[in-house]
Amino acid sequence: MAFIVCLQPAAASAERCGLRAATLTSAAALAASCALRLVPWPDGDGGPGGEGGNATGSLRGCAVLLSFALNGASGAWFGFGGAVLSEV
């Protein structure tokens, strides 16, 4: 979903700001996505019984969703940016 939302703005920013800025912005989003996955977030209470399970609404669940969004947003440029950069 983030890929679809960010595809047109990524192409426009590459044209407006240059290929270097678009690549560095996407690399920063990808690095932030990886960093969010490396942090040992608490799982939350895990629901009844406390046996883990679904972490919906927990800090870890929100960090994972944000990581997914950043990964998709960075993929919008990296998906076609390589071909554009190799042409230049």
C-alpha cells in the first residue's frame, strides 16, 4: 500500500530534486525500517493469560507496521530507480 501511495511522489521528487536526493531519501527510509526491526520492543500483555499471541495495539505491533510502511515507501524508488541510474 505504501508502495502505491509513494510511487508517483517518488518519481516527481526524482525529477524535481535529482536522482541523488531520491536515492538518499529512499536509503534513509530503508535504514529506518531495518532499525525499527532491530529494536527489542516489548510484546505487550498478549491478551488473556499473558501467553504472548497477538501483539495488536502494542508498541511492537506499531513499530512493525511503521517498518512495513517505510519499507514499501523506499521500494517505490528502488523498484525503478536502478534502471534510471544505470541509464544515466
